[in-house]
Amino acid sequence: MASLEGIDMDEYARRREQLIQEDRTLRIDSAKLRSLTDIEINAEAVVRAIRTEEAVSVWGAGKSIVEYDPVDNAPNVFPGMAFLTARETVTKTRLFRILSKMPKGALLHAHLDAMVNVNVLLRLAIAQPFMHVRAPARLTANNIKAVLPEFKALPQAAFSDLSSLTDETYRGSEWVPLHRARDTFSESLGGPNGFDEWVTRALTIDPSEAYGTHDTPTKIWAKFTSTFLVSHSLVYFAPIWGQYIRQFLLSSIEDGISYVEPRINFLFKYMTGADGIENVPHREWLVTFDRVVNEVKAELEKQGRQEEFVGAKIIYSTIRFITPEELEWYTEDALALKQEFPHLIAGFDLVGHEDSLKPLIDYIEPLTRFMRRREELGVDLPFIFHAGETLGDGNAPDMNLYDAILLGTKRIGHGSSLVKHPKLMEICRERGIAVEVCPISNEILRLTSSMPAHPLPVLVNHGVHVSLCSDDPAVFGNMGLTFDFFQVLVASEVTGLLTLGEFARDSIKHSMMDDEEKARALGFWEKRWLDFLQWVERTGGE
Amino acid sequence: MASLEGIDMDEYARRREQLIQEDRTLRIDSAKLRSLTDIEINAEAVVRAIRTEEAVSVWGAGKSIVEYDPVDNAPNVFPGMAFLTARETVTKTRLFRILSKMPKGALLHAHLDAMVNVNVLLRLAIAQPFMHVRAPARLTANNIKAVLPEFKALPQAAFSDLSSLTDETYRGSEWVPLHRARDTFSESLGGPNGFDEWVTRALTIDPSEAYGTHDTPTKIWAKFTSTFLVSHSLVYFAPIWGQYIRQFLLSSIEDGISYVEPRINFLFKYMTGADGIENVPHREWLVTFDRVVNEVKAELEKQGRQEEFVGAKIIYSTIRFITPEELEWYTEDALALKQEFPHLIAGFDLVGHEDSLKPLIDYIEPLTRFMRRREELGVDLPFIFHAGETLGDGNAPDMNLYDAILLGTKRIGHGSSLVKHPKLMEICRERGIAVEVCPISNEILRLTSSMPAHPLPVLVNHGVHVSLCSDDPAVFGNMGLTFDFFQVLVASEVTGLLTLGEFARDSIKHSMMDDEEKARALGFWEKRWLDFLQWVERTGGE
């Protein structure tokens, strides 16, 4: 840049604009934003105006600091603030109502175990006569907050005639039929509603945990992990499994998601069957998954809504605490399933708490062996690894990013620490490795204190492709994708509605659909997107 | 990168190492780390071993998540955690004791008003017979937490014979001689200690504020700003001014800092003189500053400690709420002072809360006019701008980065949002624009929840030169630079002692000393650094 002495203000403004544009060249929305239709310009303006207005009217932003009393007791609210305390306010905004109608594209990072509202899951479970529940001791006002429920479908021969977890006759650890335990839940503990609250507390994260007692990544992960231990026996029970998947698909479609690629945890070799016996193998899980996907597609087609849902694939996952030797069993299992259900299996991943579990490098031998095996078999089963879900700099989970990329990962799950790696961001850009960013998950699991502090804009401005995802909405309360899109939109002045549109478009492009499926999905999405923009332009979102 | 199928583990390890090195090429420590002496290798290893050991023994890190009870009440501790709650623990670590002996180089971002421990400042003030204090109402147990003290040096004719802020005769708003107000402070409010606590609370930030009531950048800035309003009349009082500067220099030297470049706030045109009248002009401030710097240098030389302190320069600052028209008075004032004290004035800046005050673009006309003026006068008075001290993405303070760079800033104060700007980071790299990073300040002012979430590693890995700074340690409690170096060291596995050494070296290189001064300062620093490494190697920091 030349010297500024003697230039006029117009020339300064020109140079400034040029520098801003150069700085934003790598962004995935930069081409789009250079040539916009009138509809796009208008819809963008509508949304920006509402955001500006609600930043003040809803979030009190833009107040001068002198308006704050040093001993002020007003709540600490701002756009993009901690989700668990903001959630109710978010749902009342006009911006949220607009985004809830937006076609979101594909959901690429979602753990199947945590995709259905816990109340819905509980209703499904209560209807199951084989489902039982127990607690380690009789539940009382003193212990109810500290004690977790345990669920299990039992074979008929093992049914008990106990009827209550709160009665003095309950000695602890005995199984009680679920529906009966709920019906008989002591009035002093709130009766059936009290039972539901007890279960809900065990399956979700409360603001007092995320922002108080468990306000570190490691501690909140302890609570987070415990929710999966509680829900496991409910979700992985054959009579619930199919209904659960159906609920997941329908609620996703309701939120504007037209394709899903959930990670399914195949750690346990069997789920419990309708007879209460743990004997349903992985291939049966997939048969049901396939059937439900096809049923939902057929129903939508019958209603003339085929554009709203194009399908689902599964990322085969196991957990990072298995031994390298055990991993071989899973990679072989995944290969066999891929061969039997080539249209269903999209990839392979290792999941779990990166900060405390085994890094990818510990599995490098079985993983490279798997790469040779899939070559031999001519099976296309790529890695889609979680990596860099950490605050660490150069610690094991941060180093997972190097291994994920060396192993040829197609996408990166989370990649929170990717922004620290200029060379890896360059590789992601060149090879089109998209990052599955889960804004609300990251915030609740304490990788960021709020959305404005999230590294997403660093990734985006460095030209890395991004797909916004919900991760585990049953636990976090961010059902669908609207909440995550909302948090991203209100925390940036650069990102507007059209950028969110690029994220949605990119989610389809970076899915594991084949070219033909992608073209169809994109065609549907573009049409719905245009309808949506027109609706925003026409109604202002009212 | 070639395909992995069929490669052996040694080859994988080689490729992985190569990728890591490529990723870290831009780092300012990469050349250094390629050729190390034995002393460097050993001192680095000592510090890393202590860090690893204390991560567990002091901070409880590395615990598996299953060791945490979901209703755990243990405190949320971890390395690099929120400073105000960690401070006491930090001071007890071996790592802290080691770093306190490290030669830190130059302190390049420091607001003079907040550089001396508040207890020391209060002692200086109590000794001043002209200094008075008042409160808006009689102080009682009910109002003492909500009411701020106000100080003022009065001319003798205005002295009052009141003696207490807590006596029933105090009607509020009347000035009371400071030493008397303290001596007579009601026993029920803690007597003189209670008075000191009242003043200290007004001059510092408490964890319950930063992490509780004021847990947003805007709110904590309200408290932060109020501390300066309270301290102003103490610091900008001629009989204290010189002693204050002396205390600042001595405590910095004590902490291993050998050069300082404080920002002085020249907003008010006069400070109060010894006679209690506001009539001491800016040039007198500098005469005193110069005298104290020379006295301290002479004293050290007499003690054979000339290597420990090479000098000080001033960044002329005013506040971003002035009008563009008013700015011209300040730029002319700065030019005049630079001409009279060329060795003292290092640069020009506009300070204050970027999120709520005027952006640089509002001042673009007077700023470019200033550039022409300094050209005409042949005066070398560069901009050293605060910019990007925000969580915003594309908001006004984030956009300040473009203007700071277009205006030719020599360094960037804070630059928290710089990591979002690939082109601007490239420019900083190419032109050697260093960023003055203030880790603890950023955390207490809520730009990051803790050090592991701080963007510093993003900057460093992108090759931007960084100088670690304390900003306003009297308010934050991070006196010296040891605390900031500590927080940075424990929050990264990539950064070790030798990287901190590079930051220190860089702080001298990016100071506004002239080439000869820099060479002398660097020579001294290198010698002290070698002594320090040898001491670490020899004693293990014991």
C-alpha cells in the first residue's frame, strides 16, 4: 500500500474497501456475494434489519458502558450468549421464527443416541411393558438429585412384582417395571411429573451444571457422558429403535433438514430385542434404519413433500477407549456392513472425549491396516474423524488433526483447534475437507464461553468449508438446526442470511451422498431456498 | 501427500513429523528451535517437566472424566483458568517462581494510570496533606459496597475541618482530608483497614464481578472504567506523579522488565500541582517522567545493575470519546511535545472501550491531516493503535484493524480479533507489525473465558510477532509480567520456556527504541537470559 499523505477521503475509502475484500477473498461466500439477485439482496436486508433491531430490543446490546451501574444486577445478556440460559428468549425472537423456516440442507454431525427430545423418548419407553428402571437406593428428597436412573428391558421371566422406587419396601437396585415406577412415584417427590423430571435431569444438561458446578470441559463431559449411559438401554432396545429413528427423521424434516448422516455407536455388539434378550446384531439395526428411512420417504412422497427429505446414511462409530486390537473387530464389522448395505454406510469414526481418551495415533496400525483391507476389498468406506475437539494447543486431541488429515479424513468432526494450524487449514481448503462445526455443543461443553468467542469466523475467513451441526441436541436442547444457525447469525456482523445459505448448500455438497443423490438434493434445496427468500422478502418474516 | 496404503510405521512417523514442522514454519520460534544449545535444551526440559508435574499436582489436570462425580462439588480448576480465582494458587507454584526470575524484555502495552499496586498508591496518597476524599453520602454498612470514593487535592484555602465520612455529622459530598478520613473510619466498618478495603474495592476488579455480576465485556468495562475515574486524581497530582512513576519503574525492574513504553493519558490538559491547583501542563508531566527515569538509571548504575534497566518512552494517548475536531488539539500537542522531548515520545494512540466508543474511521480526517503535519515538520511520531479489542466479527472495533493498518500503525494494541483476518495477519507478518497481547487483561475483561480459549496460539502459529503485556495490572492484580507469562506457558504444550524467550526478545525488537538503544538492550538481555537458563538448568528452579 502506498503512502497516505495527501490522499483524499474518497481514495481512502476505496483503498479500505479493497483491503476488506482482499481479506475476505477466501470466504466460501465471497463469490456468491459478488453477484446477487434482487430477492437475495432484499431478504438479506430484511434479516439484517431484524437482527440489528433485536440486538437492542431483545439483548440490550449497544448500551453504552456508562449506562451500567457498577453494582448492576441486570442479567448478563447479549446476542450469542450462553445457550442454556438464552434458549427461552431465543425462541421468542422474530429472527428465530424466520430461521425455523429456512431449508437447512444436510445434518452431518449428529450422534443418533441424542437426537430425540427426551420427553418423546420417555413416552416411547413408558409404552414398553418389558422396560424396567432401578435406582441404587430408595428415592427420597435427599438423594433424588444425586442418584441416576438405570433402565433395562428384561425378559418376561425376570419381571419383578415391585411397583415403586419411592416406597419404603424398595431396598435399592431391584428392577421395577417403568410404567409402574412412574405411576407410583411418591407424591412428595412430585408424582409422575416428579419421575419425569428425575429422568429428564439425568438425560440433559442444566445451566447450573454447564455454567456452575461443571464449568470446565472435563467436568461437563462427565455429566454429558452420564446422559448416554442412562439413555443407552432406552434407545438400543429393538421395539424403541425404529420409532426413535422415525422421530429423529420427522423432527429433522420439520426443522428444514432434508438429509441426515448420523453417527451410530456400534460399541455393543447386540441390542436388546423385543423379548428382553440382548441378541439383536448390527445388521438388524441397519435393516430397521433402512426400513424407517424408506417409510418416511414414502409417506412424504404421498403428501407431495418429496423435496423435503432425500435420505439418510450412517457413519459407523465406536469409542476411543477400545484397545487397538479390539478396533480390528470393528473395522471388519464396518466393512462387512458396508458390503451388505452399500447405500447406508457413509464412513467410519472413533468418538468420545478426546481430551481423556486415546488419540488416533494409538490406533495407527489397525487404521492403516483397515485402509489396506478396504483397498483389497474395493470398498469405499472413508474416515470421517472427530479431531481437535479441545482447547488444547499441541495436546493429544489437537494433534489428532494431523493424523485425521494424514489418514485422509473426508471431513473433520468439530475441529475446534484447527484454527491454530495454518498448513492444515490450507490442506482443508485445497482438498475440500469440510469441518462439522457444532456451535451450541462447543459452548455447553465449555470450549467457548459464548458464540462471539467461538473460532468459527476464523475458519470461515480462512476459506475452510463449514457445515453447522447440532451434535447431541437431546442433551443440549438445541433440537433441529435452527438454534445453531441462530447463534451463528447473531454473533457476527459479517455473516448474514446468505452466508447461512452457503453453509446449508455446503452441507449437501460435503455429505457422503453420491453425485446423483447430491444433484437431486441440491436441486430440491435450491428451489426451497428461493421460496424461502421470497417469503422473507414478501412478509418480513411476520 | 502420497497414499498411505502399504507404508510402514516409521514412514508414517516421518510424514507426520514433516507435516507438523510445515504447519509450524511461520512461528517466530521455528528458526530458534531448529538449532539449540545444550543449555537451552536442558532448561526447556526442566520447565516442561515441572509444568507436566504441576498440571496434575496443582491443577488436577489429566483426571479421567469418570473420576468426576456428576454432582461433584470440587472447584473447577485447570491450568490457565480464570486468573482472579487462580492467582493465589499460581504464586505458590515452582513454575511461577522460575518465571519471576526470567528477564522479560520490554513492556510495550501498559496504561500508566494502572501500573502501581493500589496499596502503594494509597500509601503515597495518605502522606499528602492536600489530598481529600468524599462520598456522596455518609458511609454505612448498607451503602459502602455501592458507593465509590472520590479524591481531590484541594488548595489550602479550601481545606475543610470535617474529619470523618462515617460520622453522623457527615451530610455527603463534603471533602474530608484523606488521612483524617482514614484515621476516623468507623470501627463498625473496620476502622482504617475498612477504609483501605473500601478504596481497594473501588480500584480493583473482584472475581465476583468479572465472573458473576459483570460477566460480559460491556459490563466489566463499566466497572473497569470506574476504577480509572477513582484513581485519576491520585495519580495525576504532581507530588504523587513522580513517586508513582518511580514505583512503576522499580517494580517492573524487580520483575525482570528492562524497558517500558507506557501509554499516558493526556486527555486532561493539566494535572493538579502541589498547591492543590490544577495548573501543571503536559510538558511538566514529561519533565518529571524524564527526571525519574534518569534517577532510577543512575541509582542502578551506582549499584552495578545498569543491565537491568535501559529506559522508558511514552505513547501519547487520548480517549476515543473526543470529537474529531478536538483530536486536532491533541495531535498538535503530541507533535509539540515530541519536538521538545524527542527521546521520550514514542508514538500516538487513541484508547478506551472500543465496543462502545468511536471507531478510528470517525477520526480519519484529523488522523490523515496529522500524517501530513508530521511529514511537514519532519517529526517521527508513529501511530501505535489499539485495535480489535473485541469479540465482534465485522463490528466497528473489529474494523478498526483495517484502519490501524492502513494508517501505518507500528504495532497493534490487543488485536484480539486479528485472527479472523488472513490478509491482515499476512500484512503484520510482512511488515513486522507486532501485536501487544494482554492475556490476563483479555480474560478479566471477558474476551476469553480462560487462557486455553485465548486466540494467542492462532496468532503465533500464523507467524505474527507477539509481545506479552500486562495492560492495567493495578486493576487486575497481574503486577509485572510474570503472571501473564505464566498463564501463556501453562495453557499450551507447544509453547515452552524458549518460546517465552522469543516473545521477550521480540518485545525489545518491536519497541520504539532507536537502533543503538535496541542493540544495547538486546545485548544486556541476551546476557541475562543466558544466566537465567544456566540457573534453571543448574538448580531446577529450586
